[in-house]
Amino acid sequence: MKYKDRDGNFLQDDETQERIIRFLYGTYPGHKILPALTHRRLSQYAGVLLSTKASTLLIPPFVKRNRINPRDFQMSGHRSFNDFFARKLAPGAREVDMRPEVLISPCDSKLTVYPIEETGDAAEEIREDFKTEAKFTIKGISYSMKDLTQSTKLAEVFAGGQLLVFRLSVDDYHRYCYVDNGDKSQNYRIRGVFHTVNPAACEKVSVYKENERVISILKSENFGLVMMMEVGAMMVGRIVNYDGACYVEKGTEKGMFQFGGSTVILAFRKGAVELDRDILLNSQQGLETKVRYGEKIGIRI
């Protein structure tokens, strides 16, 4: 799957991985195997194995295959593969843009922006019980905000706004941060399965409706109400968020994923933020944009 960097250059995901995913999600034999691979128990078992000391043997080939730059990370002293996978950045490897009006990326990832469309039959709007539906489309599959959040209230709050989907692949840094100062709610876990978040799978199944995810709300100082969501994926046994309800600060680490690809989702209300032009243009063309933890991706309106 192709995507672009911030300079407009085309980049390519691992083609071998994509062929495997297309087999799993696009063929009859693959469909037979898929339920076992997406079950939560497999992710839990994988998490146990990858937390053993013996799993450190997997680190060198993983680094080589995924071309991980050792200068960006703390590369020594890991007790297991999972410990390495959630490795910390080396000092100075990422700079967080702390200007209050700037929206930053919460993670290293491939970003796509989707409009949250307000839909409904105009003839029905005169009814007192009429509720505007908030919908968006990812890879040809239609979702509603109610499906995503399992909350009618949140669906109404973010109708007409923007949904930012940050897809992390195995080679990305798997920690994420807060994008602004503000009051954070408790974390609410929505149980589900663990489909891969690779775009090839998103074309076939409603991944973000079915996968395990954790949701919280940030009453931010500069962007209003922000929905924050972390989505698990195939072989991601744990989504680790550090904080419950509390005051948080921009750039502070919010949590981490363990092994596998995964996704961070942010939702903003209508008129809250203006995304950078290259990100919007790429999204309109169906292309992801490679972004890095802490870098500018938009600005407060």
C-alpha cells in the first residue's frame, strides 16, 4: 500500500505482509483461518510468549527487516521482545511543537482525515425525537460514529467534524501522547476482536466497528472537546493507557501498544481545527500521510 511523506514522496508498505493480508481477507481458505487469528485469546497467548526472555532472539531480525533506525531509540537492556517493541525514544529523537495553537500528531503513523458527515432525511427533522446521524467512510465501508463509540451522545457532538485515523505499522514507534492540555475523562473499553488495521483488511471488513478499542474524552484548552481512541489489532494483546480521569499536558506520553499494528483515532468538533493542506489533499486522494510524534499537522481555527 502506497502513502506519502511530508515532502510529497511516495513510500510503500511491506508487500509480503500485504499479500498475506489479501489472502486472509480475500480468499475462501483465508476466511476459514481468520476467526482464529482475530480472536482475543491468540493475542493474549502471543503477548505471553513475546514477554519471555527467549523472545529477545527475535529482536535483531525484526530490526533488520523493518529498517529501524537505532539512533532514534533506546536499543539496549530489553528483557523481552515486547519490552523492545514498546521501546522508548532516544533523547532528542522527536521534537514536540508546543505552540498552543498547533495541533500535533500523537504518534508516529500514517494519517488519513475523514469528514464526519451529518446525514438524515430532511423531512424528518421537524420531529422532536429526530437525531442527526454522523457517518464517515473508510476504504469504501460506511461507519457511523455511534457504531465507533457506542454512544449516541458522542455521535451527535462530533457530527460535522473531522475524524483523524493514525495507523501504526509494526515498524512505527508504539507510544502516543496527548495533543493538548486539558481535562481527560476515564477510559472506557469496548470489547471486540483483533483484525489487522492494514488498509487491505479495511476494504473487506468494518475493522473499526469490530476491533477492541479504548475511548476517552479530552476537554482541551485549544481545540474544544476531543475524542481520543486507541484501537487494538491482530497480535496486539494490550492497549496500555497510564491515566484515568485527570488534568493532562500536551506532549506528555498517554500510553503504548504492545506487539502488532494498531491505530489511534482523534475526533474534533465542527470548526475546531484546520488540518495541513498536504494531509487534506492526500486524504482526498485516498492516500495516507506519514507523520511523526509531536510534529505539526494542523492549527486551531
